[in-house]
Amino acid sequence: MSTNSTTAPTHQNYIGGEWRAASDGALDAHHNPARISEVTGHFPRSTDDDVRAAVDAAEAAYPAWRDLSVFARAEYLKRALALMSERIDRVSQVITTENGKTLAESRGEIVSAIKEMEHQIHQGLRDLGEIAPSAQSGVLAYQYRRPLGVCAVISPWNFPFNVPGRKCTPALIAGNTVVLKPASLTPNVGLEFTRLFADTGLPKGVLNCITGSGSGAGESLLNDSRIKAISFTGSTKVGIHINQLAAGRLVRTQLELGGKNPMVVLEDADLDEAASACATAAFACAGQWCTSTSRVIVAKKIAGPFVEAVLAKAQALRLGNGFDPATTMGPVCGTQQMKNILDFIEQGKQEGARLLTGGRRAAGEGLDDGCFIEPTVFSEVNPGMTITQEEIFGPVLSVFTADSFDEAVNIANGVRFGLASSIYTKDLERAMKFLEKTEAGLTHVNMMSAYKEPQLSFGGIKQSGSGIPEAGRTGIEFFTEHKVAYIKYRS
Ligand code: TAP
């Protein structure tokens, strides 16, 4: 998979059913986060012309795709799912090469994408309208959903396969055509995702994929007046910018944004279970899940043994290349991401938080050339600190203690984000109270913050999300508009 700059493969965009270089031939090199001196590939730095060509292709393909029966559209998508299962080894290697997560995590990402996509296909086959009784006799009244046209999907690098899967599938099954722009840190995953559809014989132009920077190709795509919907997953900062840009044209947006997810552990919790869930949700994928637990708020009485158990699990993690089966935590995704996380850690120390473990770039055999950060735990963190308020998006956990349930809930809610939250307790009444009070789109009781199932919607509140959430029944809702019909068939 990996090689040096001169021998690394050159990749192409997928536009209108053809693999094409950027119109001016410009390329960007991608580096392996586990060995940054190694170039994994060269990718088109798409120009405005390339973006226009992708939207042209999607626009031209739209009428025929829309007019196919939903069953015919589903057949293409089911074939793409079958190819995903066949190619799971190869595609998980591409994810690990570009993102750094372990091969097991990459496989898990594909397996979960397949489940989510299956669900969206079934949803598309059964959930497109309803007949309502009319107030008048001889009138048939009904409403149904119809597609929008050309949709843009802008995806992040942390779940570079799963996110396109759960966005493109509802868009396509509903009859839209799509231009996908993957993150610059994971361009080949976006192209491999697209290839799975291309290899089903999907009609030309139905799904297009262009690589390049967000501020260049991404922004150019969103500024094309033919784009009817923007599904964006990424940081809150970019999400707000995209919302402003879309508002000027009344283009609908689905924004899945950052998180600062709390876990509350009450004194009656099963300590082992809570500590395991906390360590997994904080450090899996090197803390780069949008639903990672980054703040744990523990009842003072049990804070000592709970923190000890979490520290033991953090220190037992084995850092290394995601291709090594012994590795339990891979690198973070790229040098800029590593710098951002180390800067936050430094700021935490300067603002007075106490470092309990980690806090440095990891060194040693197999690590020196990679973006490895030690699993990090801070205590004595207070609500005003930068590490409390900002999404670090790395393997960094902050521990708070609380004297009461109400204090724990206040700390949990004291940030601008509201993606996921969890509570560990055996007290049903307090669990239910937490569900009422916690400000998060997804809440878990005695389960970690990253758990989700495809049949339910997925999205945050506050500054973690806006627009109709993805997945579940709302996945297709975002990519369709309502049409209401009244037909008088008898006078
Ligand atoms: P961002 O930097 O926001 O980038 C996300 C995507 O937007 C990338 O494809 C990026 O391209 C593109 N982009 C950047 N600026 C753009 C612009 N001006 N116009 C159009 N596109 C633009 O986020 P990221 O670092 O890739 O992802 C991490 C973030 O995603 C975290 O905040 C995480 O919490 C969030 N996330 C949220 C969820 C949910 S469901 N809430 C799920 C996964 C991730 P480039 O890569 O070329 O910059």
C-alpha cells in the first residue's frame, strides 16, 4: 500500500462515469500518518472546472435516475453492498493506510456502514408516502416524497467510509444524484467507496467523486447554484460557514458537527463496566470519534478507584501501526491534527489542569516517524478551561468530580456542544432524570457514548448539529421534498 513519493500511485477523480485527472493536472501528495515520510498516493487538486464537470455530469444523469423505479435503484445499491463485503480486506487496508486506525477498527467501520446502508435501502423501498382520508368524497388525497436533484456530500476523515455510506445511500435510493468531496486526509477512501458503486455499472454521473481541499474544491462545489442540498459532516467552525453560505440561496443543509461528549458516573455504578466504557469511548480510534467521551464526571466518593481503573486501561494501550495486529491504538490522522492536539495538551497544563498520564508525542521503535500521541488523562480540570470547552478530537480525557447529581449534570451541559452523553448508574430514577436534563442528541444509560444503531436517527443539538439528522427514518427525509396531491375522481 505504501511507497515513496516517486513510486506512489497517482489517483483520479470519478466524473460522469470516467476516471479523470484534474483539468490542470495538479496533484496533492498524501502521507501515511503512521509513517509520515511515506507518501501513499497523489490525488487530483480539483479545479473549478473539475467541480463544474462533476455537477454537469450529476445534473445530466438526474432525470433518468429519478425516473427509474426505486426497486431498480435499490438493485444497484445492493450490488455495491455485495462488493463491499467482497472487498472488505482491501478497503479496510486503504482506511488504515490513510486514517491510521487499526485494521480491526477499519473493518468495523465498513461492517457498520454496510448495516446502515442496508437499512437506508430498505427505508427507501417502504417509506415514500402516505394516503390520507379526504374531507370530500370522491377525492384521493396523498403525499409522497420526491428527490431534490444534485446533492453535495462533504465528508470528514475520521469515518471516511461510513459517513459517505450513510449519506450517499439515502440520497441515491431516493432518486438524487451526488457529488462527493472526501476529506483531504482520506481521499483514497472516498475514491474506493465510489469505485464500489462504479463497478456495479451504476449509470454514468449518478455518483461522482472529486478530491481536493475544502476551501478550494469543496467551497466551489457548494457555490454551484445547481446544488439542491448539502450534507456536511465535519467541524462546527466549517459547518457554521457552510450554513451561512447556503442560507443565501435557501439551500437545505444537514450539518453533523463536533462534540465534547460527557460521561457521568454515579457512586452506585458498576465501576469496572464504567471504566472500560470510558477508556474505550475516550481512546478507540485515537479519540477521533465524533461521539468519543472527552469529559468524565465522577461522583467524588468513587473518583479514586474509578480514575485508577481508567488510567490502568489507558496505560495498557499499545500504540503502533494499525497494520500490526498487536496495536490497540493507532496514530492520530496527520501532522496538523497531531500539532492541534499537542497544543491543546500544552494549554491544559498551562491553565492548571493536572496531567495524570500521557501528554506527549509518543516515541520509540516504530513510532518516531508517525503521528502518535500517548493516551492522555487530565484531572483538576475546571469548566472555564480551554480543554473543557473546545473539541480536542484526540486521545485526551478530562476528569471532573461532582458532589451531587445536579452538579454533574451542570458540568455535563456546560459546553456549546450537544452530540452524545452517557450515564452509569443503577438508579433508574436518576437515569431517567439525566435523560430529561442532558443536552445531547443521543444519550446512553449504562452504555458508552459512541454506541448507535442504524434504524434510529443520528445527530447532535446545540452546536453539534443542525438540519434534519442523518440515519434512521430521517436519512431519506433530508434528501427529499414533500409533494401533496388532491385528485377529484368523482363529482
Ligand atoms: P473539517 O475540517 O470541518 O472538514 C470536513 C470536510 O469539510 C472535509 O472534507 C473538508 O475538506 C471540508 N471543508 C473544509 N472547509 C470547507 C469549505 N470552506 N467548504 C466546503 N468544504 C470544506 O472537519 P474534519 O477535521 O475533516 O473532521 C473532524 C470533525 O468532524 C470533528 O469536529 C468531528 O467531531 C466532526 N464529525 C462529526 C460527526 C457527527 S455525525 N456529528 C461525525 C464525524 C466527524 P478538507 O479535508 O480538504 O479540508
